[in-house]
Amino acid sequence: MKVSILSRRFILKDSVKSWAEKKFSKLDRLFNENTEIKMTLDEDKSGVKVEVTIYSSGIIYRAQVVNHDIFVAIDKAESIIKRQIRKNKTRLEKKLKHGAVSQIITELQEPATKFQYEDDYDDNEEYEFEVVRTKKFDVKPMSTEEAILQMNLLGHHFFVFQDDTKDKLNVVYKRHDGGYGLIEQS
């Protein structure tokens, strides 16, 4: 398993690096050896933001935590990843090593706190529609259920995927009523 750590506006000390590698190397027994873990550490006035993305067997696991203590943030990010695995255990058992999910469930003692975004917008202001970030990604063929699982693992509200039966581009999204929606290409 390959762990890469990137720091922005943050001086990466050896103790922090070794702590992060130690915490996430524990997940090594769950994933295949070609698994990549990318961790980004960024500091601002609200604290240290830890973003962890794990790429394994076509599934992306993601956690984002902000805390004033870097070690606590890393611990919470690891807990979020474990919680994602526990929450989706039956679907993920096909992708992870045998017995990995039951091992995580027994280890998991306290639930992780979910990172909450603050809404900085004022209803009375007018805004320009400015693209501030562009992402490129490979669209992989998968079923609707796999796309919903991937969307939930990433913590997103929508997910673009290629339907594995019709070979068309689709979008799944979370509805306000708690259900899911599917937008199909005609």
C-alpha cells in the first residue's frame, strides 16, 4: 500500500508524518497491495484540514476533517473511513480482503464526527457564477447500485457514471426526501 502525504500552508513534521503512516498502515490488512492513500494537510484559521482519499479496486473512500489538533484530525479521518466500510459492509465484502469488514466492525468503538461545511452566503447578495475548481475523472462502467455506493463513500450529493448495461452516461443523486434519483442519458 502506498501512502503519500501533501502539506499546504503546513509544515509537515516527522512526528505527524509517522503518526499518519502508522494510523493508515493499519488499514493495509483490508486492502490489496496496489491501494493508494493520498492525504492532504492544510492549515488555516479554522484549524488543520485533513483530507484522505483511498483508491482501491475501483472504489474511492474519502474523509475530510477539520480540527485544531492534527493528531485528532488524523484519528477522526481514519474512523470515518472505517465507518464507511462498516456502513456498506455487505456491498464492500466483494471488493475487500476476506474477513476485513468484520474485523473493522469489532475494532470500531466510537463513531467519527462528520465534517460540516459552513454556509458563507448571504441571501441578499448577488453572485457571479464563477468556476473555481475543475475536476477530471475517468468514467467507469458500473451498475446504479455501485454508483450510489461510490457516491456515499465519497460523501457527495451526486455521482456521474457509465451504465454497465446500456453504455450510456448517467447521474445518481441524493434527494431531499432521503431517497436517490437517477438521470439517464437519452
